[in-house]
Amino acid sequence: MAVKRVGILTAGGLAPCLSSAIGSLIENYTKLAPEIEIICYRSGYKGLLQGDSFVVTPAIREKAAVLHEHGGSPIGNSRVKLTNVADCVKRGLVQEGQNPLHVAAEQLTKDKVDVLHTIGGDDTNTTAADLAAFLAENDYNLTVVGLPKTIDNDVIPIKQSLGAWTAAEQGALFFENIVAEHNANPRMLIIHEVMGRNCGWLTAATAAAYRKRLDGMNFLPEAGLSRERKEVHGVYIPEMHFDMKKEAERLRKIMDENDCVNIFISEGAGVSTIVEEMRERGEEVPTDAFGHVKLDAVNPGKWFGKQFARC
């Protein structure tokens, strides 16, 4: 197939690598096949369904290197599952009776796209796989190429996914800037909640990167400026099981010694327990279009704080 036009979209959660990935695609197409046109869909699959796109002009191609200087996605993201018909109808992305996969396929055809590059994580690329399967089954002469990014770094067998290490570095820097809150009040508990629904890599890597930064700092314990007060006193990730009571006792001793406790937790740590408690109370567990528990609603960080304060 002679490729004349390619499309690019980003979707799912934001990551530091998205802007740079777009920039690299534009730069490499311009270098290797400048005759191929490039369009970008705004706001991920939402833009694809609605035909909301723009052409990458010569001016954009010339300055594509600027995209490496920024994080996030300049073309925008959204969380849309093309096989969740009810959600797409509810959000006004398709009409009642329409198949979002068919709408997307027809839009790509209308836009004369030969290759679609989807840059995103698990949900983005499983949706890309659904779209690719639909295109193949219905004889659309289109190719979908998924580029995996996730700051969770849970793409097997890839050792490091796009965006992961930058996120760990920035998370460490962020905590370095806020850990001074430990002396804002007596007996301060600081909880640094890090992204990671099912994978604790980013939480652990952020903690390790932060402790490496501590290694390069000077301290003055005699004046109350000690490393112990800025240390990471606990790391909790979805893959680990622990005794909350024993951990609370251990952290209480640290609190008594240092007048503060700093812990890192993955956003997915303890979620199964929280969900179970909510259901026992008869509460509805909010989920997104992909069926994932809405972590901002269940708030694991707040739950952990309550558990440790209670013990």
C-alpha cells in the first residue's frame, strides 16, 4: 500500500513523553518521507469520531523540535472506548444505533488516512487493537500502529516505556519541594500518592529517585534539619500485602522519634479493600468508560491517612 496520509492521536492519561513522541513522528516523516501528509486528531478518539483534526503544515514541520521541550499532549487527550457504545452515545460522540468503530473507520476513510498512529497506554492501544480488527474484518485498507506510553512502566516485555523515567524524576523533585511541610505542624503525616493502578513501578522508582536526591544534600541535625525527617518512611504498592496494624505501629515509632512520617503510595494500593468496604456499606462504586474504578472518587491516599490515624 502506498502511504499518502497518516493520522496521529494521543489518548488516555497524560505523560511527559506525548508531546515529544508527536514531535518525533513529525520529524521522522519529514526526514524519510516528506511527501506523506500528516494530520492530528484533537482530543484522541473523541476527535476521530467527530472529525476534529488539523493538517501538520510546513511551518509546524519546520519547528517540530519545539515539541520535545514540553510535556503533556498539544493535540489533547480523552478517555473514549470505541466498543463502549452506550458511553459514546451518552457523550454525544455517536448517534443512537451507530457503531463507534464504524464511525471511526468511515472518518479515517473520509480523511484519506492510510496509517493511524495511536500514542497511549493500555486503554488507548486495546482500543486501537479493536479498531484494527474492525478495519481488517470489514476490508478497510487502513493500518493502525500503536505506540505504547505509560508512566506506570507496565508494558511487558518492554523494559522501560515512554514517559516512565521522566515521571519518576519529576515526582521526586515534586516531593522534594513539598516535604518541608513536615515542619508545618507537630506530628505531620505526608502522603505522596503516585500514579499506578495495578503497577507499583512508578511509586518505587519515584521513591528511589527522591532518596538519591537526598544523598546529594547537606543536613544540620543540630538545628533540626535531619535527613531522617525528610526520609521515605514507607512505600506501598498494589503488588504488596501488608499488615496495617503492624505498619501503623512501626510508623508510630518513627513519628515519636522524628515528629513526622512521609509515605509513598501507588494510587491503586488498597483499592480492593476500599471497594469492598464501600460495597459493604451499600455505596455505589464509580467506574469509568473502561470499567476501571475511578480512583479520584475512592481516594486511596485519604483512606490510607484515615487508617494510620485510626491505629
